Amino acid sequence: MLGWLFSRVSRCAMLVLGALAVAGCQANFPGGGSRAVSPDRAVPVAILLPYGSANAGDSVVAQALEDAARLAIGDLAGVRLDLRVYETAGDAAIGAAAATRAVDDGAKVILGPLYADVAAAVGVAVANDNVSVLSFSNNTSVAGGNVYVLGNTFENTADRVISYATAQGRNRVAVLHANDTAGNIARAAVQSAVGKSGATLVAAIPYELSQEGVFNAVPIVRDAVREAGANSVFFTSAYSGALPIFAQLLPENGIQPGDVQFMGLARWDVPSEALSLAGLQGGWFALPDQGLSAQFDSRFQAAFARAPHPLAGLAFDGISAIGAVVRDAGEIGPASLTQPSGFAGVNGVFRLRADGTNERALAIAQIIDGQVQVISPAPRRFGTPGL
């Protein structure tokens, strides 16, 4: 789904009604300090996972993240990490207590937790201990200070798609977004990407997240696109949301994908049924390096006799980054974690930013005759086109 962690947005993000008011959410987060480590000794690493949650699905995600982290540890050369698992039950208070206990137990860095509200609580709990928190969240409202988000963010995807579209002359953008917290945050990400690329946001069109709301929005979208002279339409919804309705009804109402470029914030190849939608043929979306992703999937399947959860790679990436800074920098903190060269991830290269957000290499794909074709490959290093 579009907001796979926005169902658990932090209280701060809720208060700003979805605006990307990162500074306001970071007010309780002092600047992160560093912890000295030695590659000659096993480095204690805490991983906070939603074991014990009342939501049965959380344990499935937790196990996949733990397995991926252990798989990554097996790849490290010249570095020993002592992975210690702490349960959060998907609860902010329990997560904060677990983080405090982990630091008392000697943890030099925290990997996880999963949900944004828990990550915010964990960050505050250990902010004065010079311990960095590499959360699995993609919610940038909790990033900053000692908290980093590893999940692919709305901003990251919007930047890649909009920059590609602008280069192709599709530079007059209309964005469609749900009138809720996640939708408004998504809209803000597209608006920011448009500003950075030199394109023009000609219309931002909200809709109520209901079947009636989406149906009622179609003529409004049609008129706005025509009146504003948009040459591209950016959908922020996923297949599980409003996307299929818009993909069907906009062409039926005269907004043809051959005339106006359709593009999306969500992956349009998940689920595979989305590929058959007539209105999405020719559409653009971003996705990770598929060659690298396939390698990870194959390794995980061989090791654990099951396919990895879509989020499992985040734990692998977190361990890879921690191992790299232990080996090369001898400390874990802002300077080493935000190195410009970044890290090699299972879905492509990535790097952490000083503001706690991240940048991930993504490819641009197009749906052609119901098949995914990569039209702009994911860069393999920073400083190349697309990054």
C-alpha cells in the first residue's frame, strides 16, 4: 500500500495534518552523537522488532526482518556484530523501554523499530546516549537528530519520477491525492520534487477517500487537467486505493494516457493485476534495481525456505551500513552514517542524509502491453544520472 507505515504515523505528524513539518517533529530530538567501536571486537547491535504485537501480521514482518539481518551479518568481512533482539509489541512505550534496556545492555546502535510512532519514542528515549536509531519506517516526520529512516520515502520516489518526467518534457504536473494525512504528505512530496526539478505544479486535486469521493473527483480532475494545460498526471494512490478507478474513468472522460503522461508514487507492478489496467498502459513508476532485488530474494529463499517479506531488505541494508562504518570509521554516528558515497543495499545503493531521511537509487519503469519495461535503469553509484 502507498502508506505502509503511515497507518501508524507519529502524533506529531497527525498534529500538522500531513504537512511535511519535519522541524516541528524534530523539536524533541537532540543532535545525534557517536559511539566508538572497534572492528576487532564484537559490536553489540540491538534490533527492535514488533514481536508480541496483537497484530498477527507484525510477527511475520518481525521474523523476516530478523532473518534478513542475520543473513547480512554472515556477509560481513572483518567485522563481528552481536545482534540482540528486543520486542516492542508495536507499542511506543514498550519500544522506548526496550531501547533504554538495550543501551543499558551495551548496544552501540539500534536497528529498527518498524513503526513511525515507536521510532519517535525510541529516538527520544536514547537521544542523550549518543546512540543512533536506524528505523525501518519510511515516515520522514520522525527523521532527524539521532533517528534515521531506512524505508523508501515518498520524497525519494517523487524526486526520481519527477526528475525523469521533466527531462522528457512532461513538466506541467497535476497531482491527485487523497484528502487525508498520508495523501497530503504524498502531495507535499510531489510538490517538493516539482520545485527541485524546475517543472511546474499546475494543479493539486484532493479527493475524499471513498468510492463516492473518487467518482465525484473524476470530472473535477478532468476539468482541472484541461484548464491548467497539464501534460502529466501524478497519481499518489496505489492499486489497493483509488488508482484502478482513476485509471478507468479518466480515459473514459477524455483524459487519455497517450496525450497526458500518467505516472505514480506507488509501484504499479504490485499486485500483478495492476499491469492489466488499460489506463496504466504507457504509465511510468519507480522501482528498485530488479537485478539486485532478485539476487536477495533468491538468497533469502535458499536460506529460509520462503520468500522474503517486501520489507526484509531494509534489515539487510541496515546491517550492511553498520558493518561498513564499524570497519571503515571506527565509530557509529552522524559523520559515518551519512558518508556521501553511501552503502550497497540489496535493492540498490542508498545513503542516509543529515536530516535523517535517505536517498535510494531507483529505476523508472513503463507498462507496455501489460509488461514492465525498465526505461531508465537504477544508478549503481551516486553522482550518476538519476541521483
